[in-house]
Amino acid sequence: MRKADGMILRLRIGTGRALFVLGSLVVSVFVVSMAKFYSLPSLITVNSLCNCPSSATHASIYQELLAKVETVIQRIQNEMEELGKLPAEPSLVKQGALLADILGHIESMQEAFAAKRLPLSNHSSGSVHPLLRPTDEPADYFLVEEIRKYVKIKPNRLGKQNFMGANGTFTSMGHSCFNMKKELEEYMNYDIGEMCNDDWKLAQKLMIHGCDPLPRRRCLSRAPKLYDKPFSISDSMWKLPDDRNVRWSHYRCKNFSCLASNTSVKGFFKCADCFNLNHHEKPRWMVTDPTTNTPADFLIPQVLALKHGEIRIGMDFSVGTGTFAARMREFNITIVSATINLGAPFSEMIALRGLVPLYLTVNQRLPFFDNTLDLIHTTRFFDGWIDFVLLDFIMFDWDRVLRPGGLLWIDSFFCLKQDLDDYLAVFSTLRYKKHKWVVAPKLDKYDAREVFFSAVLEKPPRPFR
């Protein structure tokens, strides 16, 4: 009898060990299956570039996987019931505890997997908003807790859908943030409520490389140590600001005098003299100088005369220190200047002149509603380096925010002669009325391989449909 009991005991132990191995295998299968079919990369990969399983295939695999897991759970439960009928031997108690632990892990993963995969059930008031299907995959991709908290859906406290049909807030960030995981986690690694790192250059790198918009942060931005009040509006427009009002970290020049000096090494070659306010900047768009101006240089009074009294608000998307906006203010026109800090504190300089800087890259849709601006001006930025498809997207976005009758001022766009016809075709796509359209040689190049193009174009009225 004792020999038979010993055999049963060894059998139970052997069966328990087998189920332990089987349970571990199930956990492994779960992890691999979730990673393969429902991981973040599968959500952000373009369908046309991957051989992704169809939604029907996903559903079939999902149902098959759940059926296998249910079978394993049932076998473990049956074995635990059989162990419970035997005398309470220490080895059996230990084996039962191991099986219970394995069962708990499998069931918890099963619940989590089902919650991620299945849509919410319909309520009596109608189907749930599609964005409210529970998913934490973007958050799970990152290790830094602040990113995880930022990305997760923030449910409304009242638990009701708002007027847009959602009962939560959906935060977003640029898709390239996932490709720059290391840099983004460095950027978001801080103590809540404490001072942020001096990492504006890292933030700008993320933005330029497509991690735009950046996630918000819950740390305090650094300010200059000795910040003094800015000059009055009557003095600030054509006077270099106080050096103490800028953080000069990560710049070659450490003051405005260095930037304004003709002998200094500038951080950005397209704006080598734009901090020289009185000699270089002040005459621009106001004075015709035969020694420096070309036929492609239009003056502000000439352009405003095309739509007398109609131009009130607009945007300047250029590389510069806000001089275009400063000049337009003298005509009672409000211009926001879109720029980034490429090698110098352009944004701070514009603000200290009493103007409005818009910290914006070419990656993003303009933060203006449709048909709202009277004027868009651009110079020194959208030149012959830009890809034709990107320029096409930008042009259509500019068209979106310009009102009917608004003006698009392409100012001294330069490119290679061989590319001119292609670029002119892009600028002609929207069929704007041509008020001014000039091509002129770029005289600072001895080989004459480059040309200037300038135009003032009017958005046509389009019927509503």
C-alpha cells in the first residue's frame, strides 16, 4: 500500500512539474504572440511597406490562442483539485503553491490581453467612440514614467462623452518620437516640479527630426540668471537687446554684439547679418539700393498697394530676427514670425524686439484655422534645398490658412537654374492670380548657376460646395 501511495505521489509531482513547464511555455507563447501581432511597431508601420497579417488573420490567431490558454488553465485547475484530495505532504503543498502561482500569472495576462484586443461593448446610447478602445501600447514602448503617463488616455472625471463624442483626452506626439526613443527618454527624464535640464538644443533636435509635436513636460523651464526688463516698445524695435535676457548656452556667440559683428562666425549662414539692425536690416523692404537690390526684391509699400487697406494680419515664415514684422507694424499690420533657433537665439531676439515669435518647424501643420490670414511671407528659408513633395504639402497648407483674396509673397527664393522650371510648376499649382512674378540672376555666385525667384500671388475665391 505504501509503495502504491509512493508511486501516486511521484506521479503527482511529475505531473505538477510537467504542468509547470507547460505553464511557463504558455507564458512565453503569450509574450511572443502579443509582441508579434499587437506590439507598437505593428501599429506605426505603414501597411504598404510590410507584409502584415490581415485583421481577419489577427482575429483567427487571437481566438486560437485564447482557446489553447483556456485548455491549459483548465488542466492546471483539475490538477490542483486532485492534489487537494491527497494528504497534506510538504512537497505536495509546495507543488500546489507553484501551480497556483503559474495559474494566477496566466489568468492576469489573459485578462490584460483581452482588454487590449477587444473593443468596448456598446452602450444603450450608441457605440463607443473608436478612439476610446482601451490601449496602452504607445505607453508600453517607453521606460520613462513621464512619457508613459503623458501618452495614456486621460478619462473625463464625470465619465460622460463630451460634445465631440469622446469621454477622454488624447495626448499626442510626433511619430518620429518612437524612432528617437533614447533622445526622447533623456528629454522626459526629470523630477516633477523641479528645474528642467538645460536641454533646449536636444528638444530642437527632436523637433527637426520629426518628433514634433514634443510631449509636454512637468518641470520648470530655465530662465536667464540676471533677466532684466526689456526695453520699451519705442526703443526695442531697432536696438540690440540686453545680453542678460538670453541663455547663451550651446551658441558660439555669447552676446548680441558678437552676432552683430561682421567678423564673427555666425551659427547660420543664411542670416549672417540679420543681427546688424541699423546697417543691414533697417533698409530691407523699404529702400531701393542699386548696389544690393535685385529685380526680385519687392518693397512693402509696393505690395500693400496691391490690396490697399485689406492686409491686417499675417505670418512670416523665414530665417531672421523679425525685421519684416517690425516694418509691417509701422503700417499697423500684425505679423507673427515663424522661426527656430538655428545657431542663434532668433526666437528671443524677435520677442525682445516686441514682436511675436512662433517656434515652428517645417514638419507641422500651421496652427491657424482655415481662411484666416491676409498675408504669408517667406524668404531665406524655402529655397532650392527643399523636396518638391514637401514644398507641395507646405503650399497647400499655406493655401488653407490664407483667406480668399489673401496674398502669398515668395521673397527671393533661390535655386539652381536647372531646377527652376520644376519649382515654378509647384508655385503655379494653386492657380493664384499673379500680381508680381520675377526671375533674376543671383549675383553673388560667379558661375551664375543659381537664380532668384520672387512673386506676389493672390488666392482666388473658391465656391463652397
